[in-house]
Amino acid sequence: MSDPAQTAGETADQAARGAPARPPHPHRHPGLTAAEVAERVSRGEVNDVPVRSSRSVGEIVRANVFTRFNAIIGVLFLIILVVGPLQDGLFGFVIVANTAIGILQELRAKKTLDSLAVIGESKPTVRRDGTPVSLATGEIVLGDVIELDPGDKCVVDGEVLESDGLEIDESLLTGEADPVLKKPGDKIMSGSFVVAGGGAFAATKVGREAYAAQLAEEASRFTLVHSELRTGISRILKYVTWMMVPTAVGLVISQLVVQDHDWREAVRRMIAGIVPMVPEGLVLLTSVAFAIGVIRLGNKQCLVQELPAIEGLARVDVVCLDKTGTLTEGGMDVSDLRLLSDAEEAYVRQVLGALGDSDPRPNASLQAIVDAYPDGEGWRCAEALPFSSARKYSGAELHSPDGEVATWLLGAPDVLLKEGDRALGEVEELNSQGLRVLLLARAGRDLDDPRVAEDVSPAALVVLEQRLRPDAADTLRYFDEQKVAAKVISGDNAVSVGAVAAKLGLPRAESPVDARKLPAEREDMGKALDEGSVFGRVTPQQKRDMVGALQARGHTVAMTGDGVNDVLALKDADIGVAMGAGSEATRAVAQIVLLNNSFASLPSVVAEGRRVIGNITRVATLFLTKTVYSVLLAILVVCTRVPYPFLPRHLTLLSTLTIGVPAFFLALAPNKERAKPHFVRRVMRYSVPAGLIAGLATFATYLLARHYYTGAGSLDAETSAATLTLFLISMWVLAIIARPYTWWRVLLVVAMGVAFLVVLAVPWLQRFFALKLVGATLPWAAVGIAAVAAVVLEVAWRWVGRRFPA
């Protein structure tokens, strides 16, 4: 294969000047026969690179079962089964249930993703026995002839057979920004995509031999890693491990020395000290929240190709929108034809009809012209120049029925006309009404002349009416309410785009900006982008530069689009969102694909991301508060050489009522707050002081109870008093985390309190959990200490919020 960078370099200047047109290939290759396909399949020459949207069942099970903390908890559970009793091993059954829930939810998410991936999978057009058929990429065999249209992604390596102005963008592979004009015999790499023209190529490398295809498959594979949230949780777990190991060793030695007459009791209390240090449910709830997010979005026809996209979109504060296909529907209608020369309208109609016939792959604008002026019969196209978003025009050399030969161009008036041309005033007026205007002009040069667009003779203005999406206004209003700045970035005329955006209620849409006047320097461009909302005449490379300029100013940028001119910007944006009916190239690089082609689905995606991130931050505080007070209690026990105050059953009960059950509901609740960075810092700033206060207050109650209750068998009474204090403080932490209150959150907190009272009141539950409050003095003292701790906790919570704002 020739060096793609060299090929790009040789044609870069040519492409930049306008990519001279080439005549269609005179011969149409029929493709392989059924017998040839069968022979290649038997030899294994099939494009069998697996394209998976999710982890396999085995990977899901291994990821949920074989974790560091499951191993720790499993060993401790086995020890408890030996020393007994069974109620002290309840934590083991909780882990089994949690793991099963995690596996089931992720399997549900996998099923949703896989079904959506089949719906959203692109199917290249392949010629078999002379007939074009749509096939899955995995059915392509070596030697297949694959047709290419604008926006198509090259799914295998190959060699060009036919070229009709075929321009390929290889920037995703080579970094070369300019499109490469391809002619028969040129090489094509998988992963590149068509920006203009069309043609066909023969597959020369399929399956794993097509290296770029492997890279694309790896890049688009569903993943649960590489997100700030999961990276932050991994860091937290690493910190917990560092704290847990030395503390656990000290606790083991301490309890064996203190309880030298009863090694079984020592082991039980040692395990009771270690188990709550492990925030095992935090990882589970994160996976469950993400999985349920995928399922919810799947039900709304949103394909999440990379799971962290849910998290990323929750952090977005700028969303860049392409007008066509996003704010407006794809189709257009010709509403007027305004002549600019002495030519008769019938003649101009015929020219437009012939131009429409010259392009076998018309875009939305040209399709509207084809529909309006189908009478180009008798005209012949000698050569054609397909439309390119970089050029902003298309063209053809036409031979009329009476023998006249002329070069005609159709494109943006402000690109083809000179400044000051009187026709531009009329164009400006039409654009201000939200109408799209194309100029039909006669060129004085040949179509393959790089300066063909200079000194043209205007013939007519074609006025197109765009169809607004009925849900676009509500969506823009949602983003405005959520403090997400919407930027409309379009290749169309700025005034026209601004008028459309103004009809939809976009703030500052009445001051559109022509992107050709934007500063090239990144910082100045970023300032201009922050100040404006609508930008027109934006080239594909400029879209990419604009995304980079916004990111350089600290913004998290989402980019939406459906056309091939959006690919580079979609790839560079923090989150790329493609329309399901958009080009294959945009779907390939986007993290989220809206299969229903509805821009109105974006608020659901944003809301789902905010729900996941905001709620995981909430519940992480609960879990880590438990870890902090568990480590502190273990240290205090080691230093004072007293029996550990709890049995495993006590902390299993507390964890279930104050963390496990509430966290599950809180993690799945609605949450509209935009996600903020520094996840670890935001969680630790609350959980550390809360854990320290809870641990100190609980240990104070325990020491007071040891002084008050004397004699044999008093340890149960001391444990019950300490358990009461710790439960009340943990409930206060839960009450803080549950803010702002709604009816169901209040009900949740109250229900957990009532459940604990039931345990204290029902005799058999008292015996099962070894809880019995003795007398009235110490229990009320435990309540008093908990009340004081709650006040301190509230003050600390508010102080931390002011001192260390998120």
C-alpha cells in the first residue's frame, strides 16, 4: 500500500483549490458472482472482525464476581461460617445478592445495547451479480465491489475502481486535513470516509488484515472505564486499601490479646471491625446506575456506544449544533426562483434540472431542486464537480439540446459573488427571513480550472424553504434553563441561520457571526464564541477549530451533527452525538447515536447523565463515611486495648438501614444538577469529617457504657448503647445526604428509623441481632451524645461547604 500521508500531500494543493472534476468511470464493475462469494467464504476470506457494542457475558460475570473486595469479604465470610453463629455472616449473603444484582442489570444493559447496535449498524452497498445490495460489514468478502456515496465510511481496505469526483478524508488516520481526490487505481484505507463525489472500490484487505478496521473496532467498543467517576472510585478504593491493611492487622492482634480466653469471640469482633471498612456497595451501585442509564436511554432509541458518554454529557456546559438535520428537518422545498439575467425562466429551469441529473448523489438542497425542476431532458453532462462543504458549491459542464456548451455552478451566493454585487442585498433580505438561497451562475472557465468560481455570471437565485423541527424550540429552551450554552455552527449563510435560530427562541440569535471573519488565533476565537450564539459559513476544519477553542477556555463541549462535514468536530468534542439517519462516518465517531433522529432526545441524555453522576456522588459520601468511622473505631480500639464494640451482625444491620437500602433508591432518583469536576475531593470533603464525628461519638458512648455497666456479660449492653448512638448519627448523615427533601425521601428516612425501632421492640429480633438496651440512663445518654454529634455534624457540614466549595 502506498504511503497515505504522501498521497495526501501530493493532492492537498489540488483539493484545496477546488478538486478539479473528473468524468464518471465509463465502465461499471458488476461485482462478484454468488459462486465467487461462496468460494471466498469457504477460504475464510470474510470481513470477520467482530463489532461488539458491549462486554461479553463472561466478561460481565468476571468483572462483578472477581473483585478485590469480594475476595476479602469472601474469606471473612468463610471464617465466620467456621466460628459461627450464622447471623454474624449476614454480610456474606448481602455481597452475593449485590453481585447478582450487578450482573443481572448489566446483562439487561447488554441486551438493550446489542439490539440497538443491530438497528444502528451501517450496511454498505455491495455489488453482487451486477446488483447493488445492502450487507452487514461482516458479510463482505475479499474482492467485493463496494459503492461509495458522500458520508460513507470505508469499512475495509481497497482499491478504487470507479471515481466520480471521489474525495476521501483520511484525517482520522493520517492527520492530513485536506480531502484526497481518488482516481481508479488509488488505495483506500478503512476508517477514512467520503466527503464529496462517489465511486466504487474493490476490497483488497478484509477482517483483521485491515489494520485500521481493527483500530476502529477497538475505539468504538463499549467500555466501563476511562471516566472521571470510575477513575475517582478506583482512587478511593486504593486509599481504603492502604488504610485498611495496617488497621486490620492491628485489630486482629489487639482482639486476640484482649479476648485471649475466647478466641471465637475475638475472631468475630475482629471481622466486625474489618468488614465495614470495605465500601463494597459503592462499585455495585456505580455499575447498576450506569447500566440502568443505558437501559433508560435505549428505551428512548439512544445508542450509547461508549458508556462514559453518559457521564460526559452530564458535565457539558456548551452544546454545538449543526442547523441542518438538528434544528431543521433534512428535507427542503423550492419556494421561489428569481432571475438575475435576461435568460428565460424556462431555460433556467432546464439548466437546474440538468444540474440535478448530473449528480447521482444529490444532497438535500439539490434534491429539492430535482423535485421542483425535473425537466432536464435532452441535456448532457460532460463532467461534474460534486458539492463539497469546503468549497460551498457544485458544478457541471452541460451540453444543451441545441449544441450549446457551458459550465454552470450552483452554490452559496456570498462565495460565488464578489463583494458589493447588487444581488447580495436581495440574498441578505431573503436570508433574514430564514430562507436558504443558492446562486445559479455561468462560469467563464472550464470546470477543471482551479479558479472556476471566479468572475461568474449570475443567472438566478433559487430560494429554499427549510422545515423547522417541531421539538427544536423546547429543546433549546431546556438547555437555556439548565445553563448549557447552545452554539449553532453551520455552513449556511449566517443571517439565514440566525433567522432560523431566532424563530426557535435561541438567545442572541439576532446577532449572527460570519465565521470567515472569526480570528484564527485560538484564544481570540474562544472569546468570540463565548459572546455569540450563531455562526454561519463555517468550514469543516473551522468546526474542529471552534470545538478546540471552546475546550481551551475550560468548556466541556458536546457536538451534534449528521453530515460528513461534522465528523472532525464530532471526533474532537468531549461528547459527539450523531443522528441515526446521518452519514455512516458521523455514527462511527460519535459516542451517542440518536436512532430516532430526534434532537429532542438530547435533554433525556443530559438528564440521565446528571442523574448518574449526581446520585453516585451522594451515595459515595454515605459509603465512605462508614469506611472512615470503621477505620477510626479500629484505631481507637487498638490504642485503648478494649474489645471491639460490635459484632458483624450489628454493622450489617446498620449498613443495610442507613446505607444499603437508602443508597439504592437515592442512586436511581432524578437529579438535574450539572455534574461538577473533582469527584474524589467533593466526596472526601464531607465523608471524612462525618466519619470522624460518628466514630468519636460512638466510641465515647462505648467507653461511658463500659464505665457504667460492670460485671460479667455487660459487653452486650455496652454494644447495644454504642449501636444506638452510631445508628442515630448515621441516620443524620442520611438525612443530610437526602436533601433537598421530597415526600419519598422523607418517607425513606422515616422508614429506615421505624425498621430499627422494630428490631429493638421485637424480642426474637433482639435475640437475633444481640441488641438489648439495659436500663434507661445509658440509652438516653447514647441519644444525647448522638444529638450533640448531629449538631456538630451539621455545623461541620455547612463549614466545609463554605470553606471548600465544589
